[in-house]
Amino acid sequence: MRKFAAFAAAELAPGEMRKLALPDERAIAIYNVAGKFYATDDLCTHGEVSLTEEGVLNGHIIECSWHFGSFDVTTGKVMTTPCNRDLPTYPVCEIDGVLHVEA
């Protein structure tokens, strides 16, 4: 795993999410849940839809707008069907005000 610098933590307010494109063409979703940062794959495991572009974040639950499946962004666990595979999660840390994701 490598650590990737994302963006300034101050740029992501509580309740917001943002996509980070990695050099290997993967996309990671970074979420601010009540001031704490979490990261998952950006693609829904059911329909391969971008969660940051098509999803809705309510607290710590991200819901995919295509089929209304949802995940807990703090753990990646499936919360509702039709999703049946958990989202991969990644460690996030803040270094000198910048968020870094280990992926």
C-alpha cells in the first residue's frame, strides 16, 4: 500500500464527500463524517456507479442513487440490498492539514 496526498482537510466540510483519482485509475471516495475522515472505493459494489457523483451521504451512510443500496462508510459494510458485497475501506490520516489515503 502507498500513501497518496488528497487535498486540504479544510476543503471537505462535515457531511461532504469528494473523489480522489489515483494514478492507477482507481477512484477513492473520501467522506467527512462529523469531523472524522473515512475512505472507501468510489464505485458501488452492486452497479459500479460513482458514489461521490451519484450517491447521497446521510451521516455515516452512503446511498447509491441507482438502486438505493447503502453502505456504512466507517466500516464499508452493506446496510441495504440490493448491495451484497462490502465496500473496501482505506486508512485516512491528516498530515500538516492535508488528507492522505493509504491505498
